[in-house]
Amino acid sequence: MLFGARPRTVLASLGAALGLTLAGAAIPAHAVDGTLTPPTHLFNGYRHCATDADRPSYLSAREGLVVEGIPGVTENTGGSRVGVRYQVWPVADPSKTTTVTREHATPGFEAPATLPAGALADGQSYAWQAQTVVGGAVSDWSAPCYVAVDNSRPAKAPTITSSNYAAGTWNEGGEPVEFTLGANGAADVEGFVFSWQQGFPVIGTTIGDYGIPQPVDPYADTKYRVRADTLGGSATLSLVPPTGSGPMTLWVRSLDRAYNGSEIARYDFFIKSTAPSISPAVPEPEFGQPTEFTLRPDPGLQAKSPVVSYSVETIGGQSDRTFDITARADGTAAVELALDGLYGESLLVTSKSANGWVSDRAWWGVSYDTAPSVSSDIYPEDGSGGGVGVPGTFTFTPKVKDVVSYTYTFNNGDPEVTVPAGADHNASIEWTPTTDGWHDLTVYATTRSGLQLAPYDYFFTVN
């Protein structure tokens, strides 16, 4: 079990442990005034007290059982120590009592104590009650709470079947998976916990103000749990797989009334791809130019449940994003994109159907070479020419539209220099080497919008 406490509860517990008096709970140092009453807000195992002997709380007590209540102090204690006494006995034999006392308790706050595991036999029913203790004075006992101790997990793992997705084989996707979970003959199964991951969420109880537990029905969390139609019965699920295609496994375990879990069962199956198609208006969209893309649903998927929207993710561009598009009545959709990835850009698209099905991803991509071309009349690329003191002209030519300037440097050590592009978007520079041997010219172009394109390295040797 996982438990949380608000700060005021933690401070109250710390104060009690250190023998401190908390603000708002100070008690004058004189004899007890008023009437001591039985503790209230009784809980066992962080679950509500069951006052009907025929409908006990089913709890595991392998390590003892935590019981608690708020001491019934209606006035002040005159400085006397406040405690709570707990007594437990088998319903079948009330003479066999076991008593545990919480010696230090804070008025107004829960006072937990642990009934020993040795006093609580598996499969037996018990009653317990609580009494407020202040110095030598005691209250009446509370009404009994009833507990059935269950330390044993369900004897068998659950059964799992599906009416529309066969185990161990490939299935057409497009509709939720219908599962039936069965207790497999374990008569004490109350429900099931399930997950597409091998791990299961833990059943926990929040601890609220004054240390009061706030238990909830774990089967209210329908994402992970389902109650059986009857004790030892079955339950049905309708689940959309976490991904649109590929191998799938549903993990399930049975839970008894004490939330003991059975061995884990698994259901393995496979789903064929239901990814949509992505079609650009032209086979190879130009860099930075708006292009319309048409998205079409998988035909089999559309036949089972109409596609209502698409999720589109761009990867590799200047401003990657994810956005949704509403589909038309026929399941198609259109989106206009200007792709501006320096080396290329990709689209990832999933479709969503009216029944909640989310397809696997479709991929589309394009590669771009946005680095400028470089040529020289004297110093050829990957070759040799000229010599020390011999000037050479280097010409930069764009591979994409709307280039307005070029920035270059020689040998990665010289300062960068920017030159404007001409009317034809080309530019030429003159450079005179001062040393012979190997040299490197690095240059990149900039567009009118200020986008710096990919750099190009031009290697050559000076004679």
C-alpha cells in the first residue's frame, strides 16, 4: 500500500513522538474535565471499519493489522497522557482477547497501532474495538469492527480470452479488443487488475487532515481494474491497444477481497498496420516552398470506424511541431507545409477513428542539400593549382531559392566574411594564398528570411 500525509499530519505525529504540545491542542495542567468518549473515525488496514458482522472487511494481516481511531477527549486532560487501547478477539471465541495500547496519542488526530500477526489467523474472522485512555480514566469501548483475515492469494491465475483478436496470430486492427477475464475456478476473486505493461499500479490510500485515511474503491479506476460480475466470476473489457500495430500483450492478475493478487496471466496477439498514407502534391517538394499533403486512411480501418482526425508531427525542420487536423467525411485531410530542414525533413502521421482507435505511424521524408556549390578557376576542388601569391576566384552558387548572402572563412581560423549575392543569387570572391599546401574554404548561404543554410567545405591544395 502507498500512503501520503499532508504536512500538518506529519507535524502532529512528530510532536506526539517528541512529547510536544501542538498549537491549537494545548491542554491545561489540571484534572480531566468533561467526559471521555470512545474513539471515533475507526479504520483497519486503512479501510473503513465494518460494523456488520455478516459483512466484514477482508484484509491481509501477514505483518499484523494497523487499526486506528481518534481519541474521544471532549474537554481537556489536565496534562495527563492521552492514549488509545485496542482489543481484538476471534468472533468464534470472544474470550481470547489480545490488547494493544497506543500510549502517546494527540487529541484530534488518528492514533494507529498494530494488532500482532500472531493473534490473527488466516481464514478467521475477528472483532476489534477501541477505548480512549487518559491517565487512569477510560472511556467506554467503541462498537466492534469486523475483519476477515485473508493472507492467501487466489489459487489460480485468471483466464483471458478475446472474441475479436485471436491469440498468437496477426489480426486486422481498427476496433477495440474485447476481452473476457475469468477467475479460473478461484472462488474468492472479486476483480482483476490489468495493464499493457508488465507492472501493475499499486492500490493506495491517501492520508488526509488529522491523519484520517481516505479510502476509495480501487475498481473506480477503470483504466487498470475491473470488478467481477460476481464473487469468483468474470469481467469484460473493451480496450484500445497502446500502439496501432505489432505485437501486443495484456497482463492480468486476479484480486481477492483483501486485494491479494494471483499469479499473472498474459494474452499475446499481433495487429497488422493501420497506418494512413501521406501524399505530397509533387513528388519532391522544394525547400521552403508551401506544398499540400493529402492524408488518407487505411481502407480497412475506415470501413470499421471512420477516421475523424490526424496527428501530424514534423521532424528535422526549423520549428518542429505536432498538431491535429480534422478529417473530412471520407476520412481524408489536407495540410499545407513549407519544409525547411537544412538536410531534409520528415512527417509522422497517425489517424484517430470515431471508436477511439489510434493507428500506427506513417512516415514520409525528403532529403535536402542546402549547402552552396563552390567552384574556382585556379584552385580546383580536391585538386591542386596556383601557388603562393597567385590570386584565385571562388564562385558560390545556391541550391535553393531566395539566397541573399554568403558567409565564408578559410582554414577555419580566419575571420568570417559575408558578401551579398547578386541578382542571379551567385557571388564571387578573390583570395590570394600566403602559404602552399592543403587549404579549406567553408561557406554557407543565408536566405532573405534570415535562415542560415547548411555549410559546405571546399578542399584544395596550393602548389
